Amino acid sequence: MTELKAGRDGEALGISRTGARSQRSRYGDVLIALAAFVVLASLPLLFGSKALLDFVIRCSAFGLFATSLNLLVGYTGLTSFGHGMFFGLGAYGYGLIMQRTGVPIPIAFVATLVITAVVATVIGAICVRLKEIYFAFVTLAFQMLIHSTILSWASLTGGDQGLRGGIPRPAFFGIDLSNHVHLYITSCALLVIGLLLMRQITQSPFGYTLRMIRDNATRASFVGIDVWRAKLTIFVLAALFASVGGIIMALFVSGAYPEFAYWTISGEGIFINMLGGVTTFLGPMVGTVLLLILNDTVTRLTEYYGIVLGIVILFFAIGLRKGLMDFAVEWYTQRGDSEKERG
């Protein structure tokens, strides 16, 4: 009886320690997020370059999009070739609501996310039942359907010309998004908040459930996990974060264009994850920065952007066989192990 009681006490102590470590990790993530936001918010004061602010805004849009894609690819094992449809849906949904209704920006923001959640639920309910390559190509088919709808419904979407006339930006809570610095600070805030929320998802019990599904969905279902519901939940959550990235891009360009919902956007998301890595949380963010720098540099130096991009893809796919952050973490771990063996 004493041994049983001691065992229970030890188990309770272990659970409490795990909970304490998890709580400390959450506090650490919040502190890192606050520090990152302070650094980003101080850039306009330290540097007067508008190009730098534009670069960070673009990183915010594509960083949220790529990291949300990694929730599917890296954490759940669902490779989506159509994730870009939610980026385009966010841009078009927000732009149309602001142009047609003129409601306050926060209401338009929330309404866009609601629309995205409904569409993602319908599409996800069909797609997450499928496996591997079928899931990838059916998501691509839905993206092409949405892209075709944008092109053909010209009276609503502007067709191949996109939403013309700009997107209204009425001030709210003292924030004027027609002011470039205000837009920059808002984009940084959305980026940091989005990354923090996604980090909490991946570190939560639900996040570890997704890893179990990724590693062995059959075994996960045997232990009582509703695999379909878990996949659908993360599909919708990833769509919401991708939609926020689309809203940021719509605000940045003051419009929305069919290219935002084209399959190449999903391709860029996949490449960003290849470039940065899928096994580390910040891998897609690093990949976003690298791809935008590569894009801006190469297009300035040569017209053969596709050739250079192909060479880079081959280097990471055949040479490193992993993303940059994956390679760095693996190298650091191996170095630490070798130093321990010497010691």
C-alpha cells in the first residue's frame, strides 16, 4: 500500500513538473515575442529606409503563410499543394468587404477570418479524408477552382485585373493604416502574434497529437484519437493564419490580384519550407527571409530568375537534403555530442 501511494505521489510530482516546465516555456515564448516586436518596431527609428520597411511587411505576409503551411507539412504530415487559396481568400475577402461595405477595419478583419474558416471547413472535410498524394492534388484542384472563380467572376473580383480602386483604410483606435509606419507596426504585430499562437499550438498536447498522427495515423486512431477531427482542426487553423498573411499583403499593395490565389503561391510556400526547414518552428520564417532576399537580388542582377531558383532548389534537395535551419540544428547537436564524448 505504501509503495502504491509512493508511486502515485511520484507520478503526480512528475506531471506537476512537466506542467511547470510547459508554463515556463510559454512565458519564455511570450518574452521572446515581446522582444522581437520591440526590435522590429524600433527599425523605423533606427533606419529611414522605406525599402527595409516594405521588406519586413512582405516577410510578415509570407512568413505567416509559410509557417501556417508547416503546421500541415511538418507537424501533421499533410503536404498541401493548394494552401495558397487561403492566402488569396484572405486578400480578396478583406478587400471586397472594405470596398463594398466600408465597415471598420477590425470588423472586416474578423469577417474575413470567419469566411475563411467556413470555406476551409468545407474543403478540409473533403480533403483530410484522403491520404498523401491524393490530399495534395485535391487541395490543388480546389485552389485552381477558386482561382478560376476569381478570373471568371469579373463583376465582383475584377477578373484578371484584380481589385481596382484601392482598399479603404479608415482609422481605428488611433491607428491609420494609410500611414506607412502604422501599416508596418501593425504588420509586425500580426506577425508576432500569429507566430506566438502557432508556437503555442505546436507545443500544446494537441500539437503532440498531430506529431503522433504524422508518425503513425493508424496507431493514433487505435489509442482513441479522432484522426479526422484533428486533421480538420489543424487544416482550418492553418487556413486562418494563411488568410491573415493575405490580409497583410492586400493592405500592402492596396488591392488583391489573381496571382495571390494561383498555384505558384502554394509552390512558393513549399519551397520556403524546403529552404528553411520543416523540423524547426522558425525554419519557414528563415526560409521566407532567404527567398525574398534571393528574389530581390537575383531579379536585379539577371533576368534568368528561374534558372537561379532551380539551382538553389537542387542544392538544398540534393546537396543538403534538408532545410537550412534543420541542417544548422543537426550540426549543432552533433557538435555538442562530440564534445561530450571528448570530455
